[in-house]
Amino acid sequence: MREDLNALLKAYLTDGAVGASLAYSTGAAPTAITAGLADREHGVAVSPDRLFKIGSCTKTFVAAALV
């Protein structure tokens, strides 16, 4: 699974994303995978504890939860 998710993040960066982070759990402790930059200007890499501003994206999460 980890290899597939790494490939997904790599494709996401190839498509123009600057950085991304995801976490998953298969019943054990959560695993975080990161790629790219959290701060392009300063060259700071994404880390598992880095917070992202998601702005209006929360509307999508709420809509999905209500469906």
C-alpha cells in the first residue's frame, strides 16, 4: 500500500502540486507519507506534523459526510 500511495503523491507533484501529506491506518498506528514543499519560498519540506490551510475545501468534506 505504501508504494502505491508514494506513487500517488509523486503523480500529484508531477501534475503541479507543490506539496502534499496523507496519513492512513490499517488498524495499527497511523502512518504518514509526505512529498514536496510546505513552503516553496524558503524550501521547507512537508513533514507529517505540518498543518495546511485548506480554506473552502472543508465544504467538500461536509457535503461528503452528509451524503
